[in-house]
Amino acid sequence: MARAKNLRRNRAVLAPAARVVVVTEGALTEPKYLRSFNLIHTDNAIRLVIRPGIGDPRAVVERAVQVKKALRGDSLAGQDTVWAVFDRDEHPRFPEAVDMAKANDILLAVSNPCFEIWGVFHYREFDAPVHRHDCQRELARLCTSYSTSGSKVFDDSAAIAQNYSSAVARAKNSRRRRQEEERPEGNPSTRIYLLTEHILKLYALRQSAD
């Protein structure tokens, strides 16, 4: 009986688990991938809250700051994290967005030139500077569900499940090379893996507490 009570107590503590709040530039590609990732890798055990399609990087971070301030009134928000997901692309307000995020403790998952480089890393190495349109075309070549002229959806379940570790390794190698070149957010690079690894870390903590 005591063990049953302890299990119920643990589950009661775990119920209001930390939220991962993600504000995205795109309305479809990033939210769809993140929801697929959460389902495939955690069976939706992590409380993923997505605010999609906000606009350019500065607008994304502004919304993320608003969300973070709103969460401060929530007694359960102490472990929540707020992320801003956007592309380097050719946005003129990119540096402003990065500075604002740092000043307000908003976590960044930025890609250069675009989110699709993260999708490409699920299939292959890619280490040459690339325009976003060429990057999108490359993902379309690799992933049948992604179309540059239609639905820009990267939801290859097999790749997301089986190739994820390789994608992380490729993304880390790419960032390391950019840092060696003294352009840490240079093209190509992505920080999306920081967000996905955070989700997996939360999931591991939940599993160990069960």
C-alpha cells in the first residue's frame, strides 16, 4: 500500500511537467516537425506548446518575450522554457532579434539559411554555403513528403526516428566548423538540435522518475 501511495505521489508531482514553449517563424514546417518529433520520440509525454507563424525574427522574439512574461504569473512555470525558432535567411532584423533574445533569457534554435538544413542533416552531410531555395530543393529531393511548390512538410517518420542521432552529429559538426571559421551562426548551421535534445532530456527525467 505504501508503494502504491508513493507511485501516486510521484505521478502527481510529474503531472504538471515543465512546458516547452516554442514560438516559430513558420506556420507549417517547423511546427509539424516538432509535433512529429515529440510524438515519435516521447509519445507526446512532453508538454510542447507551439505558437506558430509569427513572422520575422524580431517579431518571433517579441512574442516569445510576451509569452515568457505571461508565464511568470503561473506558479508552475519555474521549469518552463521558451524558445524562439527562426531562420537567418536574409532578414534585416536578425541581429536585433538575437540581442533581444539574449537580454530576455529566450532560448534560440536558429538555422542558417533556413530550417530545412536540419531536415537535410537527417539524410546526409552538407557543408557548403547554400541559398534557402537550394536548401529547400535539396530537402525535397531527399524527402518525398516535402515539396517546394506545395506542402513544405518534413515529416518522414522513418528519418525522424532512425536518423535523428546522425542529424544531431552532423549539426554539431557543422556548428563546430563554423566556429572554427569564426562565424558561429554561419551558413550552413542550425541550433534546432538544442531544442530537440532539451525535449529528450526532459523525457529521460520523466522516465527515471516513474
